[in-house]
Amino acid sequence: MKKKAVILDEKAVQRAVTRITYEILEQNKGADSLCIVGILSRGAFLAKRIAQKISEIEGTEVECGILDITPYRDDKRKISGSDRTKIDFDINNKVVILVDDVIYTGRSARAAIDAVIKRGRPQRIQLAVLIDRGHREIPIRPDFVGKNLPTSHEETVRVQVTEADCCDSVIIFEPDEKI
């Protein structure tokens, strides 16, 4: 794979997270009954940032958890006993904001919804993503999007976050040419 372009740099990622946070607060008329759940792995880091931003803006703590969707995937082999989910709060009657780095086919989002519903009955589930690259296989649409990024199926989008990768960026890669 070779780098095609840097789509978002550190400042652009920060702006996108801030914009998503304000949109969440606006659409839900504040932070009452909100909880944030990040999909492992980079979605979890973005979820913590959104929860922190809500705390700064609203002056109130929002519960934040981590969701491992591996046991709920229909396109990956299941590994028994490997659920790394950490949701230490009740999601019943709450507005659950699922956070992921990239939405592509919609399969991860579907698995996340299944995983959340298995843990309780939220009032509503909303989806926030940093990048929407299109190409859905399942009719799922995010409620909050940092950037729409039309791509080909052959391209790869890599989200980097400081917590895991030592920098914040979104990079698009194209496959190496075949000889």
C-alpha cells in the first residue's frame, strides 16, 4: 500500500471531534441521559475525547464505556472468551452514542447495535463516526459524521490517534500497482 493523501491532520481531527460533540449536544438538547460507548479500538479513544469535551462544555460527567464487537461480528471468526467490553453503567432508558473511527459496509455498526441491545434497552442508539467512506452493505447511516470521504473499494482509510499511534491523522492508501 502506498500513501495517497493525508485527509485530516491533527488539528482537523480535533475540529471534527469538537463538531461531532456539539452536534450530539444540540440534537439531544444537552447531556441528560447520554452515555458514550466507543467501539474498540480507535472508536474507544474517540469516545473518551467526546465524553471529555461534553464534560468541558456542559460541566457534567457523561458515562463512557468500551465495546468489543468481536463476538457479534458475522464476518470474522469468533474467539471464545475474548470480550473486552467495559460498560460499567446501566444503559436502560439512556441515549447511547456509539462511536467508531470509520464506517464502511455497516457491519461493525450492526454488530455494535446487537452488542448494546444484548446489555439492555436504551431509549435510543445514535452513531457517531469520524469518517464515513460509503459503500454500505447494510442500511445503516451515522447520525454524526466528522468527514464524508468517498473512496474506492480498493483504497484503505487509516485513522491514527495519539493514544495508540503517537499522532492524530486520517490517511488514505491505495494498493500498490501490480506488474
